[in-house]
Amino acid sequence: MANSSSVREFLLLAFADTRELQLLHFALFLGIYLAALLGNGLILSAVACHHRLHTPMYFFLLNLALLDLGSISTTLPKAMANSLWDTRAISYQGCAAQVFFFVLLFGSEYYLLTIMAYDRYVTICKPLHYGSLLGSRACAQMAAAAWGSGFLNAVLHTANTFSLPLCQGNAVDQFFCEIPQILKLSCSDAYLREAGLVVFSVSVLFGCSVFIVISYIQIFRVVLRVPSEQGQHKAFSTCLPHLAVVSLFISTAMFAYLKPSSISSPYLDLVVAVLYSVVPPAVNPLIYRMRNQELRDAMRTMVEYTILQRIRL
């Protein structure tokens, strides 16, 4: 039996037992991580450097890219290091930091996706009021609210989770420190307070989901009334990337936390955790780049300019 005062480190779930598979997982996740860094980095650079992308939609997309970079950098580098060095250990402080930043970035991202749904709603349903409803000051305040809400949520969950006495050892059944897995290590009945906070957070996220659904119902009603097929295509091209990102985010997270316990297993939990924590940050840049011509043009111009500068040197 262990308690919280005696736990100095946690043991994360290993991806594989054999050395060959560990190195294979390291190479695979290194490729995914570099792709996420490149994709989100290109979005950040394109939005920052091209003045025609200095609009509310791209301002929120810039924030989304920052959150995706932070999210994947919170979980994957430690997992890669453990696979490379054949270890499972993470320090108590490192585990607490992982929980804090993951909850901060995960929550902030969903709040931001909700704000982006509002941006699309105002763009299509209330275009004459766009300047007054989504001015630069209003956009900055909404983005700050998303980050601030995520920060407050992270502080509450991290402080509450790591104040619990731990009586079930220090082996975490996940490749990163995740609140549900930490709660499994706590003493009986001691986790109820944190469970109440989790229920509250899920309720808030459900409210955000309802807002997104209602926004898109209104958007589709307006778009389908547009007489020209070109106008409909242009409207859908600005909405579909966001809708795809939201769908990916919600579906993977819901399956991770709402799947029946009868089908739960350490291997399945590991795969699902990769799906909701690693795949979205890597795939989101591809979704926006494929469906957004302005963004593709800006990224291509930036890459071509960089290549020309290197050739001249």
C-alpha cells in the first residue's frame, strides 16, 4: 500500500515490451510529432505574416494551432523518450504538470472551437453585424476567455486530483498522466470530490456542444437558401473544416470517456487515448489546408519565398 506522501514517481503504460517494437513506436510517434509541428507551425507563420489573413476567423485559427502544438507537446515527447530509453517512469511533479497542461489545452481548445462556431454563425447569418460583433477587441476578449477558462479548469482539477491520498500503487494504465487513471490509484471514496468536478466540466462541454449544433443548424438553413451554387460552395468551404475538426474532437473524446466498461481493456484504452490526444493536433492542419484556398495560397507563398531566400544565400 502506498500513499501520496510516499509516491515520488509514476509508472506509465508502455507501448510495447520488446525493444524492436519500442523503437518502432518511437519512430512512428516522432514522425507524427514532426508532422504536427510542421503543419501547425506553417499555419502560425502564414497567419502572422500575411495581412489578408488578419481576420477574426484566422485569428481564432492561429489560437487553435497554438493549442494543438501545446497539446501534442504535453503528451508525446515524454512517451517517445520512454520508448527510446526503455523506461516507464515519470516524476510526481512531471505527472502533475502533464495533467495541468493537458486539461488547460484540451478545455481551452473546445471553448475556442465553440467561439469559432459563433464566428461562422455571425459571418453567414448576420453579415451586416460582423464588424460590430467581432471586432478586434471582442475577438481578443473571447480568445482570452477561452484560455482563461481552460486555465481555471486546469488549476481546479490538478489541485484536486493531486491532493487525493493514493493507496493503489503508482502504475498508471495510460501512456500519459490522465485524471481518470490517477483517480483509480486513490483511496476509496476519496475521489468523489474530483468526480463532481469532472461531472461539472462535462456539463459545460455539453453546453458548448449544444451551442455548436444550434449554430450549424442556423448556418445550414441560411446556406441552403442561397440561390447560387457558387455562393453555397463558398459558404460551405468556410464551415466544413471547422465542422470536421469539431466532429473529430468530440467523437474521439466521447469514445474515450463514454465507452462501455465491458469493452474496456488497457490496449483499447491506449489506442483510444492516442486517437483523441495525438491524432487531432496532427490532422487539424491538414483539414484546414485542404479546404481553405486562402490558407493554401498563403502557405505556398511563404514556402516559395523561404526557398528563394535560401537559394540566394
